[in-house]
Amino acid sequence: MFSSQILLFFLLGLLLGSFFNVVGLRLPRRQTFTNDRSRCPTCKQTLSWYELIPVLSFLLQSGKCLHCKTRISSMYPIIELITACLFAYSFVRIGIQLELIIALLLISMLMMILVTDLIYMIIPNNLLLFFFPILIILRLIAPLDPWWSAPLGMFIGFSLILMIILISRGGMGAGDMKLFAVLGVALGIDKILLTLFLASVIGSIIGLLLLHLKWIKRKQPLPFGPYILLATLLAYFYGDQMINWYWHLF
Ligand SMILES: [Zn+2]
């Protein structure tokens, strides 16, 4: 019974993950994603339902378009799989509670940002403007303990990134600043600070590693989205344990 529910959240994540790919790909180009069916970006052939099954179509077609044989980016099935795993994990960790909706919204927003960040290196305003009021309302109904952790998290998240922008002049963008304000509402003051800390640590380690392996050049701009996603989820799901562990060091 329980495992069938986990499977349900996994499948929901697969389906929505495929939708997040489409939104992330089209939103920055101001294309609609409701009345136009998916087409191959190369040969413009309209795709049938069996070419649009998350992950499965990609595997069955060995990652190629059936019509023109152009390679399909492996980013699409990876986004679908990560979303599916995160949806299933959120259900296992949180159970059926209002907090589960907050977790799923948070994951949805971050996955779409991951797509836009990887392809265009931007965080669309429309996306943040969509999730911001919904998360505020949900945090009013399911408040953090203490309740002021959410508004303070929003304020500090915004202000800290603003300071980083002013000091580093171009290290981070206005999109990151607005994103951290939205994340602050969902995570609260302690975990938004932890998110920023983890994102910088993960970003530095991976940046140095890529530099060492000569996969990137010095000063080459890197998408910050993947680190923010990873840091946010670590802080959201394991923040209490990490903060507890830290205090017990002394
Ligand atoms: Zn094609």
C-alpha cells in the first residue's frame, strides 16, 4: 500500500519533470507551452504520444529523434528522473501533510530554474513571481517554528545576495537575489544561511575540480543553479541535523 503511493509520487514526478523541461526551454523565449504540441527542435516534426513518454521514449529511441536522427539532449531524461526521485523522497520523508505541498513546489521551482540556468544561464522573473505568493500563503497556513523565521529568511536571503553583488560586482545576479528571497520564505532564516554556505562550498569544490581537470577555463562563467538546487535541498531535508551537529561540536 505504502510502496504503491511512493510509486505514484515517482510517476507524478516523471510527468511533471517532462513538463518542467518544456517550461524551462520555452519560458525564457516567451513561447507558449499549452496550445502547441511538442516538436523536434531540428526537423520540426510534431511528436506522437509514444515519443513523449518521460525517460522511456529517450531510452527506446537510443536518445535520437525518430524522424531526423538528431541526438536528443540527455538533460531531458535526467531532469525527469531527478524530479521523480525527489518527489518520491519528499513523500517518504514528510508524508501526507501540508508541508509536502511546500516541498513539491520548492522542487518544481528549482527544477525549472535548473533547466533555464543550464540552457540560458538566467532565472526567469515570471517563475519567481508565480511561486513567491503561493509559498508565502502556504507558510502562513503551515508556519515555521518560530513563525518569523520565514519573513526574516526572506529579508536576509535577499540582503546577503545584494551585498555579494555589490562587493563582487558580477559574481551573482539579480535573479539569484530574488531567488534567495523566495527560498528564504520556504526555508526560514537558519536554513537559508545554511543554503548560501553550502552553495558556496559545493560551488568552490566543483569549480576547482573542473578547473583542475581542465574542463573549464579560469573566469569562465558557470551556471550557479545546480549548486543552489543541491544546497537548498540539503538544507531543507537535512538542515536541522546539520545545524544540530554543528552546535554539538563545541
Ligand atoms: Zn527530428
